[in-house]
Amino acid sequence: MIETGQFTLYATFLAHQGQYEQMKAICRDSLALTKAAPGVQQAICLEPPKPEKPFVIISIWRSQDDFQAFLKSPPMQEFHSKTAVQQMFDTAMQDATADFYTVMDTWVIPH
């Protein structure tokens, strides 16, 4: 359950012109790694309405410590290695940003 105060990552990934599908695959791979991580409460990947807009990944964690442990995990270390990141920028990714937030409020429609 998502609660006020939880650590949240908001990241954007903009594709090089003509590399939209490759950037989409990278985002799917990133989200798959995140889904398997201990401490993640929710993760969502938003596909942009136009190729010139960035993909957005939002992940909400029990704590910042859980997120830091995830970054140190072997699969994430491999995914974020200097070589792997350089290859992403060389082939698919024009720009990337990452910002950290805290959940201010949340609600869900009851079913």
C-alpha cells in the first residue's frame, strides 16, 4: 500500500530520432528489473503520445534504503554499468533525467 512520505523516483528517457522502439525496449527492461526488486511498492512506465516526448518511469519505494539496495543489486549494477549506459546513449537514448520525490498524498477508487 502506498502511503504519504514514501520515496519516489521520477525518471524520463528521450529517444534519439528514429530510435523510439529501441528506447521503448530499454524502458521495458528497466521496468522489469524494478518489478522484481524488494521494497518497490508500485512502478509505472508511461509511453509518450509522440516520439519527440520522453518516456516516464515512476517507482514508489517503501524507503530510500530499499531503492539504494536495488541500485546495488547485481542485475541493476549490470544494467547501469558505465559500458551499458554509454551504449544506451550511443544507440537509443538522447537524454535522461532522474528526480526524487516524496509521496504527498494518494488515493485509489475502491472496487
